[in-house]
Amino acid sequence: MKATFLIIFIFLCSLAKVNAQNKIVANVTNFQNDTGHCLACLFNSAASFNNISDKPFQCVDVPVRNKEAQVVFTNIPANTYAIFLFHDKNNNHKFDKNFVGIPKEGYGASKNNLPFAWAPSFADNQFFVKENTATYLSIKLRNLLN
């Protein structure tokens, strides 16, 4: 009887570890104003980050206050990730660009590695989330056009 309870106890403890609640908190700065919102997506592969295949692992939509936003992703398994986000000034849920492809809205990535002439890459912005942790990032938006 004691052995049965011990086995059940060990099983329940292992479930608690599997379901550990990791989170990612990103403080985003350099918004030009408080209009619209910040749309942020978390990616777990280069293919999804570059919109080649798959979808983002998780996306959140948060308000902009005092030209800053705090993005929180919850229930994140230990893995390698990258974040891409932008200031959706006009609330259309699209990353707006002009006729030559220059972003009209501020944008950022998890490690702030933003090449000037092309899109950020997963490899340059990836970070690892460990088990049983909260990962904190600081992201500064780049604003190319006003």
C-alpha cells in the first residue's frame, strides 16, 4: 500500500515539473506615441520567424503606455525562441510598409539585432528559455519613417 502511494506521489511530482510555467517578459521602449498597440509574436524556428512555414508559437497584443509596452508570454516550454514585434499604430493588425517596402511602423526583435537594409533573422535574435525560469528582455523599437 505504501509503495502505491509512493509511486503516485513520484508520478504527480514529475507532472509538476513537466508543466513548469516558464515565462518571457519583454520591456519595449522607443514608441513614437501611445496610439494603437504593440503586436508581438514568439517564434520557435527560423522557418516560422521568416514566414516560410508554420505559424508563430504565441502572439500577444498589448497597449502602449507612456511610449512603452510590456509583453508577457506564458506557459513556454524550455526551447530556443526569437521575438518579432511592431507598433501597430493604426490597429489594422498588419506591419505596414511603404511602396518600396520600408516599414512605416516601429519594429523590434528580441536581441535588438536589426540590420538596416533587410529583415531581422531568427539566428541573430534567438535566446534560450530554461526550465522553471522567467526570461527578461529589453527591446528598443526602430522607427525608420515618421
